[in-house]
Amino acid sequence: MLCFSLGSDGRSCEPNACTRNNGGCQHVCDLRSGRVSCSCHGGYRLGADGTSCEDIDECSELSPCSQLCTNTPGSYVCHCRPHHRLSGDDRTCHSVYTVLVDKCLDGNGGCEHMCTASESGVQCSCHPGYRLGDDQRSCQDEDECSGGAHRCQHQCDNIPGSYRCSCAVGYLLLDGQRCQGEFEGEQCCRDMDECSVQNGGCEHDCSNTAGSYRCSCREGYQLEVDQHSCSSDCPLGYTGHQCREHCPLGTFGEGCNQLCLCQNGGTCHHVTGHCSCPPGVSGERCEEGCPAGRFGQNCEKRCPVGCPRNRCNRYSGYCECPPGYFGPQCAETCPWGTFGVNCQSKCDCHRPHTIRCDAETGQCICRPGHSGEKCRELCPTGTFGAGCAERCSNCPSGKCHHTSGECVKSTDTGNNEDNSLGNGIEQSKRPKRTGFFGRVCASKCPEGYHGRHCAEVCLCYNGGRCDAVSGACLCPPGYMGQLCQHVCPQGQYGQDCRSACVRTPCDPVSGRYPCPAGRAGPGCELSCPAGRYGPGCARRCRCPAGVNCDPVEGHCLCGPDRLGTRCQTTNEFYVLRSATLGEPREDL
């Protein structure tokens, strides 16, 4: 049947387009002014083409439900979480345990810490570190220290709800790191290497010990009462066991502790410090020669570019290199086996067991598993690794390989140089794990090494420690830089140089203000007592009985009847002067 509708002129009749295929509309078709107009049922919206209908997602667009919502075609359905019920409006959820919850809301149900409601009533519980009291309501602190629940290596201090670990003097607390031996908790103590920071304050040699350190003096010296300074009993300008050796090149005077101030290649007298200048140079300190940057008989030539301090040898033109360097421009470090000024000194290290010889000082840097001044000794029984600082762990015989730390049988010395990998396990079959070594790559690299199979040597200076995996340096207090090669800049101190000095200059490690010569005390407010001199009054005067010394420089303050640096009588002075200008007399 063909239907008609009144035309737009109000007189004629036109065919009704909605009767044919619903006018193209998906839901509802209406004629408006003779044109088809589509619309949609509730829960739908008209599409962009003006004919189709799209479902409206009421859940995401309107959020009509108080808890859970599920979209349906043209509508939605609300749901509730467990222990809740849908209200009469089919949208709002209410708890079926409202009465029970209210019991906890009223004074926390009588619980000191936490309250949980149940059908049988309320149940109290406590925060970690506390236990429920006999009344099942109150909470009492759990003393982990006395109960053995702590994981401290040295000392345990109980605090409310927890505990705190502390270490004995001379040890550092390491949080979150694996400890050696039987202590593998989150809190452990590691010996502090006081010698790694400014040599522990020792004037000569520093030896680290468990929880402390010890200063010692070189041959011909004795340790002062401050247990840090060293003094010599030899006459001025002499050293050695029998005081027969001249002061080392570059030093002179009492105990050879004074530095020569000669310039331009001049050398100083081992007793007086008087400078002897090379040809063409003059002056009290050989300072009158060619100006900086010039050389030649008449200073007419220019030094090579790049010389340190812009100084070069007046006759050869070679740069005057600092210890540890050589070459026309001092750009090359001393070859292996040499060190010092112009690389003229020979290293006295056992080469197979030595990584390198310090180009400046000549100190032997030993390979892991070796020790001694010349790296000739193997690690003592029970120790292994770099510096023999690691201890054998859980070995029945108490012995382990001096390099890898793997346990060895009691009949095996553990010192087989060819058994570095241990127990015949081929290296190619080992799991590859950067920063670890051992039979199953479970042992962390020894101190001073990193990388695959711990084959890379750490390059951190001034006591810095490197990450076993990446090799990045972790600097001790007072130092900074990628290799810990820089001392904190003036005005800063401490870890990573982040702390500001209260008074400048200050010690880069502790931040303390160093007292000048002749002063001591926390604020440098005290003068040196009789018998002491120098910075912080740390040095002992070496004057005859009854004679005081200058608190700044230490020279004896003689009376009118005495002569010389030690206030000798007239006869003593001329006898000593005669001896020191030649070889020292054995009867002095």
C-alpha cells in the first residue's frame, strides 16, 4: 500500500517516504516539512551518517552506579562488591556489615593499633615490631635485640617497633649489602680503612688493622708520643740505621724533613739546604736564570709548548717534568719498572705478582692473592684476594685459594698459581656474570677489580672503591672526580665534597680548621706548650735540657753562651761543624 502525506503547500498530497524501507532510518523515521528525519530509541545516539544508531556506554560516560557498572545494548546494569547489596534505586550499594564496621569505628573497637570487624565481633592486631598483649587489645614493643630476631653484626639497639644496628669504633655500617661470613643480613659492619684517607694522619707508614690502624716510621726514625709523627736521632742532614747516609735528594736538615727550595736544576746541601746552581744560573735559590718559557746560553730560545710551569732545561730545552713523567713535553708516564724524577729510579717489585709500580712513588701494586712491600709473598692462610683483605668462608680446612677464595683440601696449600679458577672447572663452561667470579660466579669481585671474570683493574685513586660491575669509582670523604683524583675544593669537605666549611680553609675530610704552626686547640686558641712546636703543636723540640724552642719553626732559643741550631757549647759546636762538613764521626 502506498501512503501519502500532506505536502508542504498544505494542499497537495505527497508519497510518505518513511513507508519505504523506514526512510533509511535504523530506528525511528519522521517526516518534517516533507523531509525524512531519523531518531533513536533510549540508550542510543544518532550516528554521524544521520541514519544509524550507536549504543551509549552509560558506565564510562555517566558513571551512574556507586560501585560496579556493566553496559548493555541501550542500557546498563549496576552491581555491588562482596558484602554489599543494591538499593531500591538499582544504583546505590550498601554494606551488609554496617553494624559490624560501626563497632570498629567506635573507639577503634577498643584496639590500640588495628581493628578488624567480623560476625563474631572485633579482632585486634598490631603493627610490625609489636605483639598483642594478654588483654587482646593493647600492643607491646617486641624487643628484637634480646629475642635474637635482629641481624646486627656488632651491637643492636632496640627502638619502638623496630631496632637499629651500630658498629664498634673503627667500623662502618653498611645497609642493604651482603656481609662476609655468617652475617648475611641487611645490617653489617665493615672495617674502616683509616689509612686510605690522608695516610691515616701518619707521617711515614700506615697499617690498617681490624677496627683501628697503626703508624710506623722508616728505618732510622722513631715514633713520637702522638703516635703519628716520626723523628730522627741522626745529626742534621743524615739518615739511615747508623746515620751514615745523606738526606735523600730534595730534602735536608733535621730528620731530612725539610724540602729543598732550589730552582732551575739546583741542588741543596744535605745539612744546611744551601743551593748549588748549575752553570748559567745564580741566586740564593738558583732563581736567577732564564725566565719562564726561555732557554739557551743567552735565554734566546723558547721552551716547547706544554711544559709544566712553562719551565725547561736551560741548555737542552727539555721540559722539567714532575715525578712519574718524562719526554720533551712531559706527556709520557714512566715505563714499567721505573719511577720518580726523570724516571731515574728503578722499581723493586716482583714483576710476576705485580700489577704496576706507581710511577711517582715506586710503590708496588700487587695482584690479587699476593702481598708484601715487593709483592713476593702469597696471602696468609685464611685470606685471599686483592690486598689479602677477603677471608675464606666456610672452608672445612680453613684454607682457600689465595686468588679465587675457593676452599681447598687440607692437603692442598691453596697456593697453586695455575689453579686460579679452582677445582678443574673449565673457564669456558662457567656462567658469565659481570662483577663476579668463582666456580658458579657467585663470589663478588675482590676489592680493586671489576668486569667479566673480575679481569679489569679499578683505576680509583686516594682510597676510592669501584663498582664490581661498572667500575665506577665511589670516592671516600674529602675527594671527588671520576677517578677520585681531586681533593675537595677550598671551602668544601666530606662525602662527595657536599658539606661547606664553617671556617676556611678546613680539612677536606673532617671539615676541621687546621691550626697554623705554634697554635693548638679546637679553635687554635692555645699556644704550644714548652717542648712542642709546629702546626697543631704536633712536633717535639729537640733542644738540650732547659732550653726551649721556637713554637713555630722549632729552632732552639739559645742563651748568649751557646751556639748552633742545638745550642751547643763553643767546643761542641766546632767539633760538630767539623764533622758534618765531612763524614759524620761515630763518637758523636
